[in-house]
Amino acid sequence: MAELPQRQTDIGPPHYEKFLPPVIKKNYGQWSYHEVLSHGHMVHTAKSGDKIWTVRVASPRLLSTTTIYEMCDVADKYCGGHLRFTTRNNVEFLVSDEKNVTPLMEDLKKRGFLLGGIGDGISNIVHTQGWVHCHSAATDASGLVKAMMDEFADYFTKTSLPARVRIAVACCVNMCGAVHCSDIALVGVHKTPPRINAETLKNQCEIPSTISSCPTTAISPDPKTKSVKIKLEKCMYCGNCYSVCPSMPIADPVNDGIAIVVGGKVSNLRSNPKFSKLAIPWIPNNPPRWPEVVAAVKTIIDTYKAGAKKHERVGEWVERIGWEKFFALTGFEFKAQHIDNFTFARETFRTTSSFKW
Amino acid sequence: MAELPQRQTDIGPPHYEKFLPPVIKKNYGQWSYHEVLSHGHMVHTAKSGDKIWTVRVASPRLLSTTTIYEMCDVADKYCGGHLRFTTRNNVEFLVSDEKNVTPLMEDLKKRGFLLGGIGDGISNIVHTQGWVHCHSAATDASGLVKAMMDEFADYFTKTSLPARVRIAVACCVNMCGAVHCSDIALVGVHKTPPRINAETLKNQCEIPSTISSCPTTAISPDPKTKSVKIKLEKCMYCGNCYSVCPSMPIADPVNDGIAIVVGGKVSNLRSNPKFSKLAIPWIPNNPPRWPEVVAAVKTIIDTYKAGAKKHERVGEWVERIGWEKFFALTGFEFKAQHIDNFTFARETFRTTSSFKW
Amino acid sequence: MGKKYATPLLDELKKGAFPSFVTEIEKAAEKTEYARDLLGLLEQSYREKLTHWKHGGIVGVRGYGGGVIGRYSDLPDKYPGVAHFHTVRVNQPSGFYYTTAALREVMGIWDKYGSGLTNMHGSTGDMVLLGTNTESLEAIFAELSSRGWDLGGSGSAMRTPSCCLGKSRCEWACIDTMALTNEITQHFQDEMHRPAFPYKFKFKVAGCAVDCIASIARADMSIIGTWKGDIGIKQDEVANYSKTMDIQKEIIDMCPTGCMTYTGGKLSIDNSNCNRCMHCIAQMTKALSPGPERGATILLGSKAPIVTGALMSWVIVPFIKLEPPYEEFFELVGKIWEWWDEHGKNRERIGELIERMGFPTFLKGVELTPHPAMIKSPRRDPFFFWDEEDIQR
Amino acid sequence: MGKKYATPLLDELKKGAFPSFVTEIEKAAEKTEYARDLLGLLEQSYREKLTHWKHGGIVGVRGYGGGVIGRYSDLPDKYPGVAHFHTVRVNQPSGFYYTTAALREVMGIWDKYGSGLTNMHGSTGDMVLLGTNTESLEAIFAELSSRGWDLGGSGSAMRTPSCCLGKSRCEWACIDTMALTNEITQHFQDEMHRPAFPYKFKFKVAGCAVDCIASIARADMSIIGTWKGDIGIKQDEVANYSKTMDIQKEIIDMCPTGCMTYTGGKLSIDNSNCNRCMHCIAQMTKALSPGPERGATILLGSKAPIVTGALMSWVIVPFIKLEPPYEEFFELVGKIWEWWDEHGKNRERIGELIERMGFPTFLKGVELTPHPAMIKSPRRDPFFFWDEEDIQR
Ligand code: SRM
Ligand code: SRM
Ligand code: SRM
Ligand code: SRM
Ligand code: SF4
Ligand code: SF4
Ligand code: SF4
Ligand code: SF4
Ligand code: SF4
Ligand code: SF4
Ligand code: SF4
Ligand code: SF4
């Protein structure tokens, strides 16, 4: 290995200005309006009259350097070497010259890129590591995303919905995605308590912090084994103990699965940001294409599309019709698991006699 | 004392049927509609065409037998000996014969009874014992009610509001009135921790149940005195320890006072039942007429009357305009005490950037 | 009888439009020493801004554990008339209807043995006879009960149930509130008179969602009448209302579910989206009426804020027919009390217990089936329990 | 290079319209053993429905406590290429803008030392370089940092701040999100690289209430641009929109505060009742624009559900001007961290701490004044604390 260059510390990231296209630098803070031209492209017009076209393509987020080089080639050809990523991991090609827009879009299509994600449809799915990289995963993330986006690709490329439908996937309840405030989200869940490896625990884990990691105080010291024990009926399978102590593995191939939550949002438009709420507590892990999960999400989207008013997000629609109607319309079974028994349970109970039959 | 009659047990109350006017017995469950004729009287019409007129008068609830006899005299004269009390402690004279209605109302007025309480105005104030009968009282109830109802008598007898305004008074946070779901309510509050009488406590109180009575775990055993001690900064002056243990008196003439809560309701019309929320944390006890309290309630009612839509209850109005506007419009000071730090605090925090300036 | 004490502060409260409780005490003071000394004691409280009642001791009548609230003044020497000042809770008849004969009878007993002061009624619903001494209690009870009256509840017991007047005078009542309330009261006499629960338990029965008895806020079990099927509409009466009311603004726009339309003078309701809030019916009572299949929603848990905060009752049975002999209903109450008895701590209300143990656990314990009507929204955090039968081994 | 393992399950995921991560791994597998063995390991996970990663050990670069996530396979013998498979978090430039030159440079380094696989970007915002071994870490860091790149955060430290693109391309940005984000990142380099907090702390900056960076759900401190003053209205553009849009239905009826009217072709807004939700502006961007006085609302506390349930950030500063040198802002952050440091338990996020200690206590601790904008509604239960100065002695 050749001599390494001189390292530096605490320099932080490069200043963003270095990376901005000239038209953006010039019109920074002076944009006037935008027009969505298709699900795949839009144009922003500045007060000066300058314009910038954005062409957006899907990304699996897990990208090889090979593909990134190819994107760079495209950006060099049409965008003066400028591109960006979005907060939902799509790729945006930034065009300053109108005449490059169509050739760029043609070229991207020819190369197999999927144009879309702009406006009221389904954009990329925010997701996490899953079996590709995380020890904590109760399911894979990338595979779920792929299976779903294949099914819903039209909503990415061309078909509109009443409003944006933001989907997220988290492979465990640590929820590294924006799951808890998404229109629809999948989260990998366990259904069985951790198993204690008393032998390794002694050395691998700090017992007090293991005990205090448990939100339900299910864990207590086990003097006999110099380890810990779990009050099984108190365990809600959150896996927080495993995050703190590797000797308490919780993954269980047969009983791990996927919960679906719906109705969250982060934008403040119309209604306040909302938490996602449980729609289906458990669907089995069925890789590589998780057909039951995809079907359930499709049911939600179809029902939403049929029932929502224009501009109404999933959560706004559900709150307008009521959760009892949501269950009736989707046909999802209502189970004991849907009823909150956690921190703010009481606030979710129906303290009125007004509900719909 | 003469010989006592033979006691009976577990017989329960007399059957209500014995007390119903004949027209009610006949048309029981067969009423068709009602018409409010004035704040003081209304008529119900049965499917049979029969009618019953109701004339309502105010009651201080604390009634002497003398006054009750007088009411009986009136009911004998115009109502065939039938009357009832309402769930808000008003008295209703039930008239089967239309020609008795006006004479009855005239007679009642002449005798000094106050007719009213029907429809969209201020009906009687639900309240509790106060200094008249309770050891727990941080304020009086009857006096507060009298002071307020004198001020708002017109809303009882003749002037309408956008909707019913239900007022309640509780003399301590045990809240024996319907305070926690009232349009406007007053509650007697303490501001200083209980004082421990270690001498009497030993004998009068069971130490474990005294300790466990404290919602904030402020109380702990004091082995030195064989009594208990209080972590002062944890005490929220709820007085629950005093309910359990008389040796921990909490009443404090200088610092006891009145909190005002607003916006609650119990009906399910339009919006769900609502809890009342804190408007003013503390106003000094100023008997016999509590002018500051009356003025504050008047401010709320005036502001509500000016701003609410027809049929809108106080809580519906406040929620429509937002609490920030409520404070702006009433001019009430917003203080740290308004911010919840109890069980469900988190659910009250503003998790949106949308609010009004 | 002249005045025993100067009461300048209380005298202020005799002025003004609203009837005065001070005047009432003065009227009683013409008859009883209790009331005379109450005026003195109360004036002192007004002066000092301090209650002068001691923590109540336990007093009562033979064979009962409740129904009387013991009360002693802390200034017995100064105001001997109120040295004892106990309250007798007399169970009211359902709906608070009285004949003058019955009322006179009770008041007569009270004049004989008590202060001549009452609360008509207490917040729970009882006729509250305010102020007597320990010695008189047995006599009062004998006189009352021999004439068909009984005591209400107090302590850790079933409390006196109460209700709105329901079918007796209201066109909206979907259940017979007075019959049910009377039935509950009679059915559970033992539970009411001999406290054996972890804490108090209250029933309140409302004939419809208007809830004129505030049941949802003040009863451990709130029973609220409702219906299934379509709201009845009389279009001719709608037309009449349109002359005096802005139907679009006052009705259509205020319907919380947006399920109503008013076009071409015709009112229509999409009943499948109506949540039966009662707004439209209340405003247009001649034109609209509750649907045909009548019953009630049962809700559980409300109470005042001590200790973990105020609760409103929440739905545990979305719909139940409530007709005599109410077997299904009493069976359910039995199961709930059994579960409470088994798991409840001392001074823990049923609502607090359910919160502590979890609503799903409660449902299982009393064999009720989860239903979306029980919740406003499903849980948000994906932490939930499974039973052995849900697990594959 | 041919296939090292048969991957029938993963192959299924190469089909379909959406770009495939499997194809991406295969592309990298043409270059690196890491990616080749990742395919084998992942196929096994797909077969067994089980992760094959061990609990990460602590690895990193000299002088830093974070920026690298250690990861080891539990099948190192079977898939030696992923025996080590650490992640390097490279701090992205604000707004995720790149020149192709810069991107190629980073990718070149990664091809040299790593798996050739990336996440563009991680959920927090970093460029995530996915998979390398412990030995390569120092080299990667030297190559990156010598070219002007630095690592992002991990562990109990300030995490890599991120933002929406703000003023760079959006007409609604009320603050310069990219400038502020860069400023925060640079200002707190030490706090990011050397974990010394009770737990992680994240910043996210959104230019307006649309919140395209999901700050309110995913940042301990969420900074959201907003305005004071009247929304700008161009009536001629309103008229244009009226040709393609049902303004009454889509705008007026959907305004949450009901503060808009549209009569006689003229749009009016009662700005004193507008809550600045952005709905109308978003739908009619040519006609409407944020008001003149620009700044931000600061919210605190959001996080994922472990342990007491998910939180969204809540308002702690209703309005602040955010302009260089951001003194007031940095001072506030300092006070908050100090208070957290003093009171926070290990693994307790700031939001959880505030909840545990009480919001009023927090406000006092960091010297902020209570304001109705901080709450959706005041407390309901009348239990509250007073200070010594509120008491009369
Ligand atoms: C590029 C991006 C910001 C960035 O810095 O990367 C962005 C850009 C814009 N957003 Fe966004 N939003 C972006 C993520 C978000 C997010 C965050 C997220 O999804 O995690 C949200 C919040 C979603 C939520 O509430 O859960 C978001 C909610 C919106 C909305 C509000 C939708 C609503 O009705 O609630 C608008 C307004 C509109 O156009 O109606 C909007 C509008 C816009 C506009 C039109 C703003 C403008 O004037 O330029 C931009 C282009 C439109 C578009 O993409 O459809 N953007 N937008 C992000 C693109 C993500 C992607 O690849 O799909
Ligand atoms: C007599 C009484 C029942 C009883 O068994 O004693 C009663 C009787 C009626 N109520 Fe009530 N309500 C009675 C307490 C209540 C209560 C309970 C309370 O105040 O503690 C409520 C709930 C208040 C709340 O939500 O906080 C109540 C909320 C209503 C409403 C709904 C108001 C709303 O808009 O929310 C109506 C409907 C209407 O008329 O608009 C109503 C309507 C009625 C009607 C019109 C029902 C009918 O068709 O007969 C009755 C006469 C009208 C009136 O009094 O104005 N009644 N009503 C109670 C009279 C109390 C009093 O003396 O003032
Ligand atoms: C008399 C009455 C107030 C009134 O003026 O009407 C009353 C009076 C007392 N209540 Fe009550 N409560 C009365 C209805 C209520 C209600 C309202 C209701 O029942 O609809 C409530 C709120 C609803 C509830 O049950 O939560 C109520 C909630 C309490 C509490 C708080 C209980 C809790 O779990 O939060 C206490 C404290 C306790 O039980 O130790 C309490 C305790 C008391 C005591 C026994 C004081 C004590 O701690 O020993 C009071 C005796 C006062 C006295 O000297 O007569 N009282 N109490 C009401 C009963 C009259 C009746 O039988 O009709
Ligand atoms: C890489 C990344 C997911 C991704 O695929 O994008 C990630 C990956 C991990 N997260 Fe995360 N988190 C990542 C963003 C998040 C986010 C989203 C965000 O920052 O916007 C959240 C939710 C927001 C929040 O902070 O609450 C998040 C909430 C967690 C939690 C729960 C923390 C909590 O207080 O609730 C944990 C558990 C922990 O800290 O022990 C966790 C822990 C982890 C660990 C370190 C697993 C562990 O327990 O040791 C994961 C390492 C996976 C791996 O093998 O690479 N991660 N984590 C994200 C960071 C990439 C980046 O730097 O850009
Ligand atoms: S959500 Fe869980 S499994 Fe997925 S990356 Fe985060 S910590 Fe790992
Ligand atoms: S999985 Fe969660 S609930 Fe179960 S023992 Fe571990 S920390 Fe406790
Ligand atoms: S509210 Fe308090 S002071 Fe008043 S009667 Fe009830 S327990 Fe007594
Ligand atoms: S008043 Fe309440 S908070 Fe204070 S010590 Fe007594 S029980 Fe505890
Ligand atoms: S609750 Fe309903 S049934 Fe009972 S009186 Fe009120 S309106 Fe009538
Ligand atoms: S009862 Fe309520 S929800 Fe039903 S139609 Fe009438 S107003 Fe609408
Ligand atoms: S958050 Fe606001 S300023 Fe930022 S990109 Fe989205 S719309 Fe534009
Ligand atoms: S920003 Fe929102 S609240 Fe304000 S006028 Fe527009 S739609 Fe209405």
C-alpha cells in the first residue's frame, strides 16, 4: 500500500457552495415558483427569470460505485457535472439549459433509470439496513422496498394519488427510518422474548445497564447463574436488551415478522404532523417478495385512493372517516394488539359514544 | 322520644313510578318533541297529542325544609302535587293543564323564585360542600356559586348564549362536582405542602397507606419521629395524603385559592366530550364575593359570547381559535403552571410549527 | 328566634338575584340549633378563609357500612350545635321525581331529628340530609326505612346510581334510564350498603348521547343510550325549520362527520357515516329522530383527577340491548367486579386498574371481544403482547 | 468475474420495474470480495429469515470516538469477505449537492479500500460507505480527510445534521437551511467526533412548515422556517389558478383555521388567524408566498419509539431570527446540552429527559419563557408547582 496522505481532523464536510450549479448560486434565495411537469421532472423559476430543471430518478439507495460513476457520466453530459440526492434518496439531475432536458430524460430511460417521484404519488421508500448490514434486523429492508416499489412503480412514474403517500421501512423497532410518522410504514417485529445465554452474558454484558434497558422491567438479576432472568409475560419483545447486551438474542426466524402502521405525516399542511398507528400487528416474513405484505399495502393504497379527497393525506383521510371505518373498508382484522397498552394508552381509548357502525 | 317504627334494610329507594304525574305515566317513552317557550318554561308533546309543561326555577341546592315545604305547596296548587329536581339541582314544576302554566309562573315570581335555566344560557352551577360541610375544602362552594350566579342571573333568566355554558365548582381537587368536564369550572387549590403533626400521626394514620397515597412519591418514612417526611419540592399540594391521614393538614388561609379551568363538556354533540383545561392557576380566596374570580369568569363568558358561532360550546370555540388566541383575547397571563407536567404531559406539547401569532 | 351570631360576611350573600343559601340556613336556624351554630361557624370560616370541619370519623347505622358521612367541627365548644354534623345520604328515586306527599314525609323526619338543611341533591344523586348527631342516626334510619326510603352509598362500595329522566319526558331516550337505574339499585343493595370493593364504583345512565347526567365524566360505568339504523326524517318539518333556521350553517356544516346534505329543500343523511352525535336531532327535534334499533353503549372508567389524572369513561361494549331482566348486563357487571376485586389495589378505581394492567388484559379478563369502537385510534408504538397460541413453536 | 454463490432468492429481486439493490451488489461483486460474499451471506439470510451479523464491536479511527459502525458476520469462515464489514459514515455536504468530480473522488477511495457499496444516503444524512475491514479504516480516513471530507457522527454524540435544500432551489425557504446546517456541523466538530453526551443528539433543519427533511419526527432539535406578517397575494395569479382549480374546495375549505375567503374572484386572508400551515401556499405557489419577516420555530425532542414511545419535537422557541453568526442560537444549544448533561441518565434522549423532569422545569433550567405556542392545550389536572416567590409567608 502506498504512503497515505496527511490526515486532518475536525474539518467537517466540504462547504456546499462548492457543489452548487451556477444558476443556483446566482439565484440562491431568489426562487419565485415551480411547476411540476411530470412525475419525473419539474422546473423552478427565479425572480430573475432564470430557470432550473430537475429530473428525478429512483435509487435503491444501496448503490454500487459503478452505478454512481454512471450517474456522474450522465450529469457530466447534461448537467455541467451537477447532481444531488434527495432527502428520500432519489437522485436529481439539475439542468440549467432547457434544451438538455429531453435528451437527458431519454438517455436516462435508455440506461434503465426509472424517472419519477415528484408530486402526488409514491416516492422512494425511506428504509434501513436489514439483513444487509444490521445485527438487530427482524426482517430485511431492501428486499421489502424492492418488492413494494415494483408493485407500486406506476405511482412513482406516472399515476397520481390524492396526495403524497410516504412509505418507510424499518427492520426493527429501533426504527432508523421515519416509520413513526409515515403514511404507511413497515416495521420488523419480534413475537418471542430474548433467549439468555448465561455463559456469555457474564462477560459480555453489564448487568445493571441490561436490567435498566428494559422498558417493562421484565429483566431482573439471576444470582444463581450470575446472569439475568426475564419475566416472560412482561416482555413485549422490543429487543432493547439485545441492543445493550449481545447475549440476549431475540431474532426468531419463525415468529419474526412485519407490522404495518399507517396514517402518519410530518408536514404541517392542513393538519398537524401525526404518528402512524397500527393497522396490522404481524405478517410473516416471506422473502424474497413478501407477497402478503405487498398485498396488504396495496389494499391500503387502493382504499385510500378510492376514498380520499384531493390533497388529503392517508392520515387525514383515516381521521375523517374514523378508524372503525378504516378497519371495515380494508377488511383488516381488529385484534387486541391494536389496543394500546403502552405509555399513552389512555389517550387512545374512545371516550365518547360517537362512532360509526 | 316515642317508640321507633320497625326498621327495614336493603329495600332501596321507592319505585319512581309512584311519583310520576299521570300524563307522564300515560305517555312514558312516547314523547314526540319539545318546544322551549322561554328560559323558564318549555312544553313536551307526546305522540298521543298530550302535553306536559315544565316550569323551572333556580335552587341554591342547599335548601331548608321550609323552602321545600313551600315548593310542595306550589306544586300542590298547580301540578297535582308533582315536581322534580334536575341533574343540575334546579326544581321543575310539572304542569298537565295548560291553564295552570301562567298562574304558576306568576305565583313563583311573586314568591321570589327565579325562573330560568332552560336552553342556551347558564343553568345552575353544579357544586359541592365547601366550608359548609367538608374538612377538605380549600374554598367555599355555595358562596362562590351565589356570587357568580348573581352576576350571571340574566343568562339564567332571559339572555341567550351561543350554546349552553355549564359551570361547576369544586372546593378541592377531589372534585366532587363535574369540574373536569365543564365549560367553566372553579376548583379550590392549595399552594403549600401539608404540615406534618408527627405526634398525632403515629396514632391516627397508617404509615404505609399514607406513603402510598402520594401520587408524586413525595412522602417517605421518617424513622426519627416514627412518622413521615415530605420532600417539599416534589409536593404538588394535591391533599391526597390529608384525605388518608388527618395529621397532615394542608389548608392554608393565605395561600389557598381558586383555579379556573375551561372548555370541557360531556355531551357528544358535534365534538367528543372534552376535559376542561387550566385557564388561571390561582386567584386568592376573597370571600364573601370573590370579585376577582367573578371578573375572570365574566371575561371568559364575554369573550366567548363575542367570538363563538351559534351552537358552539366554550371548548369548541377555544379549539377552533386555538389556546394561544384564548390567552390573547382574554388577556390572561400564560405561566409555567399552564404547561402540563403530569401523567399525560407529553400529549399536550405543541408538536407542530403551526400556531397563530 | 333571633340571631345567635353576627354574620356580616354571610349577610352579603343574601343580596342579589339568585336564591341565597344563607337565607336557607337562616330559615332552618329558626327551627334548629344545628343551623344556628352553622351560621356562626361558617361566618368564622369566611373570616379566616379556613374550613372548621375535622376529618370525618366513621359513624353509621346498624348493619350498614355506608350511607352516612361523619362530620365533627373543630370548634365544638364554641359552636356546640355543630359539634356533630353528620350527613345522611338518602337514595333518591330514579329521575328525581317526587310527590309533595313523599317529600313532606322525608322533610318531616328531618325536621324531627336533623338540621332542617338538605342538598337536593348531592353530586352523586342522593338526597343529602345535612347535619345531625350520632345518636339520631338509628332513629332517622328507622323512620325513613319504615316509610320505604333507604340509604345511598358511601365508602368503598357501589354508590347510588343515577340517571337522566329518559323516557319519562324526553323524546330522544333510547333506553329506559329510570327503569334500569332502579333495577341496578335494587339488584345491588348489598354491594351498596356494605363496602367490600377496592374503592367506590358509580353508575350513571343517560338516555342518549346528549348525556344530561354527565355519565361519561362521573361514573365508573357510564351507560349511554343509542341506536342502529337510519335517523328518522320528516321532510315537511325540515321545511318548517328552514323558515327559522339556516339549515346549511347550523346543521349541515356542523355535522361532525359531514354525512348530511341539504339540497333542493331535501335533507339526506348518509347514515353509514353518521356517528350518532345527536347534534342534528337536538336542533331539529320535530324533524329528526333516533334510528329504530335501540340500545346502549357501555363505557367504563371515569373519575376525578386524584391520583393519576381525571378520566372519562371509554367504550367497552359498543352496543347492548337493555331490556328486562338485563341478564347479560348484570353478568357483565359481575365479571368486571370480580376482575377488579382480584387485581385492584386499595383505593384504585376500575379505570385506573385497567390503565395499569392494560385494556387488552381487561378485555380478556372479562371476556369481551376487541372492537374498533373501543378506541379513538390504534396504538402507535409497535410494542404488543402475544399469547402462547399466537406463537409457532 | 462469475458468481461465487447460487442466489435463487435474491435473483427474484432483480426482476421488476424498480432499480434492484441485488443488481447493485452484483455490480460491486465484479470488483470486490466483500460484495461477492455479501451475496452469499444475504442469500442465506433470505433462506433462513435471520440476520447473520453479530453485535458490532467498537472500531474507529484515531482520535475519534465515532463515525464508524463496527460489523462482523457470524459466519466468518463461510463468508470470509464479510468477516469484517464496517460502515464508514462520511458527513454529507448540506443539501446533498455534489459535483461529479467530488463524487468520483470519494467513490474512488471506496473502490480502493472498501466493498464498492454505499448508501446514498443514510437515514441521518451521511454518505454511508458500506463494508470494509478494521485495517483499512485509518487509510480511508487519511484519504478522505486529506481531500476535505470528514466523518459523521455515531454513538452518544451530536449526530450529522441535515436539512432540506432550502433557499438553493425552493421558493418557500424562510431560512437558509444549508448555511445553518453547515454552520452547526462546523461549530460542533468536537461534539460530533468525541461522544460525551448521555445519548445521541440530532439536528434537522427545514426551510418551512412543509418539512421536507422530516425534522419534526427525527431530530432532537428540529428547526423549521416560518414567518411573521401577511402572506403575499398576487390576485392576478389567483385568477389564473381559478381556471384549473376549484379554489373554494381545494383551498378555502381545506384551510385548517378557516381564515380564508374567496369572493368575487378575490382571495383574502385573515392573517391574524392563519397558523402558517403552508397548505394554500403549496397549492398556489405562483399566487401566494410566505410573509415578510422570516425566521424559524425551534422544536425539541423527537425520536424513535424505544423506550417510552415515539416522540415528535415540540415548540420551545416560537420564533427566532436565524442569521449569522447565530449567536443566540448557539447559546441556547449550549444551555440545553448543559442541562441535559447535568440531569440526563445514560441513554436518555433530551425529549425523554424533559418529559421525566417536566417541561416547566426544563424551561426554567435553560431560561426560556413559557409561551402558549409551546402547547396544544393547557394542562387538565389542577396539580402544579409553585416557587417560593409565589407563596405568601
Ligand atoms: C427534494 C425534496 C427536498 C430535499 O431537500 O431533498 C423535496 C422537494 C420539494 N417538496 Fe417536499 N421534498 C422532499 C421531501 C419531502 C418530505 C420528507 C419525506 O418525505 O421524508 C415531505 C414530508 C412528507 C410527510 O409529510 O410525511 C415533503 C412534503 C412536501 C409537501 C407536503 C405534502 C402534504 O400535502 O403534506 C409539499 C407541498 C406540495 O407540493 O403539495 C412538498 C413540496 C416540495 C417542493 C414542491 C418544494 C418546492 O417548492 O420546491 C419540492 C419539489 C416537489 C417534489 O419533490 O414533489 N413537499 N417533501 C425532497 C424530495 C424527496 C423525494 O425524493 O421524494
Ligand atoms: C332536565 C335535564 C335532565 C334531567 O334528568 O334532569 C335536561 C333536560 C334536557 N336537556 Fe339536557 N338536561 C339536563 C342536563 C344536561 C347536562 C348535564 C349537566 O349539565 O351536567 C348536559 C350536558 C352538558 C355538557 O355537555 O357539559 C345537557 C346537555 C344538553 C344538550 C347538549 C348541549 C350541547 O350543545 O352540547 C341538549 C341539546 C339541546 O337542547 O341543544 C340538551 C337538551 C335537553 C332537553 C331539550 C331534552 C328533551 O328533549 O327533553 C331537555 C330540556 C332542555 C333544557 O333543560 O334546556 N341537554 N343537559 C337536565 C337539566 C339540568 C338543568 O337544570 O339545567
Ligand atoms: C356530598 C358530595 C359533594 C356534594 O356536595 O354533592 C361529596 C362529598 C365528599 N366527597 Fe365526593 N362527594 C360527592 C360526589 C362526588 C363526585 C361526583 C359524582 O359522584 O358524580 C365525585 C367525582 C366523580 C368520582 O367519583 O371520581 C367525587 C369525588 C370524590 C373523591 C375523589 C375520588 C377519586 O377517585 O378521584 C373523593 C376522595 C376520596 O374518595 O377519598 C371524595 C370524597 C368526598 C368526601 C367524603 C371527603 C372525604 O375525603 O372524606 C366528601 C364529604 C363531604 C361532606 O362533608 O359531606 N369525593 N365525589 C357528593 C356525594 C353526594 C351524593 O351522595 O349524592
Ligand atoms: C445506518 C442507519 C440506518 C440506515 O440504513 O440509514 C442506522 C443504523 C443503525 N442504527 Fe439508527 N441508524 C440510522 C438512522 C437512525 C434514525 C433516523 C435519523 O437519524 O433520522 C433513527 C430514528 C431517529 C432517532 O434518532 O430516534 C435511528 C434510531 C436508532 C435507535 C433508536 C434510538 C432511540 O433513542 O430510540 C437505535 C438504538 C440505539 O441507539 O441503541 C439505533 C441504532 C442503530 C444501529 C447502530 C444498531 C445498534 O443498535 O447498534 C444501526 C447500525 C446498522 C448498521 O449495521 O449499519 N438507531 N437511527 C442510519 C444512520 C445513517 C446515517 O448516519 O446517515
Ligand atoms: S431499524 Fe433496527 S435493524 Fe434496521 S438498521 Fe436500525 S437498528 Fe438496525
Ligand atoms: S425484549 Fe424488551 S421487553 Fe423484552 S426483556 Fe428485552 S428489553 Fe425487556
Ligand atoms: S370537592 Fe373536596 S372539599 Fe369539596 S366536598 Fe368534595 S372532597 Fe370535600
Ligand atoms: S399533598 Fe399530594 S403531592 Fe403533596 S405530599 Fe400530600 S399526597 Fe403528596
Ligand atoms: S340524556 Fe338524552 S334522553 Fe336523557 S334527558 Fe338528555 S336528551 Fe333526553
Ligand atoms: S347525528 Fe351527528 S353525525 Fe349523525 S347526521 Fe346528525 S349531526 Fe351528523
Ligand atoms: S421544507 Fe420547505 S423550504 Fe425546505 S424544500 Fe421543503 S418546501 Fe422547500
Ligand atoms: S397557511 Fe394554512 S392556515 Fe394560513 S391561510 Fe394558508 S391554508 Fe390557511
